[in-house]
Amino acid sequence: MHTFQPYPTELLELNPFTKIGKDWMLITAGTKEKANTMTASWGGFGVLWGKNVAFIFVRESRYTKEFIDANDTFSLTFFEGQHAALKYLGTVSGRAEDKIAGARFNINFSGSTPFIDEGNFVFICKKLSATPLTADQFIDPAIASSFYQDNDMHTMYVGEITQILAR
């Protein structure tokens, strides 16, 4: 396992448009007995309710959602490169196989929160809210017709960033 050190929030220089939208991240949740991860290219960071937060979007059909719902925390892992492995993790279900091992990745832990050891930057988040999206919430109806034709809606999770780790 790699050694990760706490990283001060005030030193953070991260472009969320590039790191999330272009480079992608892994959302990981679970326990020491069982965890799952998924690739994500939607989400963001900010300040909400007086806390530094991350917000993520997870479709109802995703296996990782079960782990997020069952636990108080989740992690966001960022990488340099590894796009092929992240693409694989985004297309294979953890219900069908051990996709983390299939990607040749390993799970590490910060306390009881799992994260992917091969990353170089990790956000540990404590769940603050979970808001299921519905088609009638969109002001622009093209969003529902473009992104939710199959009605596989997202839940938006807001998590307080409790720790940032760097390798």
C-alpha cells in the first residue's frame, strides 16, 4: 500500500472542470469487508451549510449506490493518467465481478472509509444529504429527455470533506 499524507485545504489548487469532467474520479464506498467503486465525471466542490463539501451524482442502477446509502462516508480518488482503468471501472459492474482487482487496483482505508490506493489525491467525505432527482425538477426539459430517457435517475449526494490525502 502507498503512504498518504494529510493535505491542507488552504494549499489545494484543483481545477474541478479538468479533474472531474476530463480526467474523471472514482467514487468509493463500503466497509473493510466489502466495498465498490465507480467512475464519475459529474460533480463538484464548494462551500455549503458552512462546510467544505463535495457533491456527486450516482444513478439508481449503480451498485456503488448501495454502498453509499449503507455507509456514512465515501471517498473521491483522483489519478494522473489511468484513463483506461477508469474507463473499465465505469463499464463493468461490481455485482458481476471483482472489478477493482480486474483494474489491478487495491483498496486502502482512511479510518473505515475505503479509497483506491493507486490514486494520488483523495477526498474523504461524510454524507450530509441525499437528494433523488426527478424529471419534473428540471427547468430545461431537454435535460430529462437527453440524459434520462431510460428513467435511470441520479441521486445527488453532498458530503462534507473531512480529510484530503495526497501521495
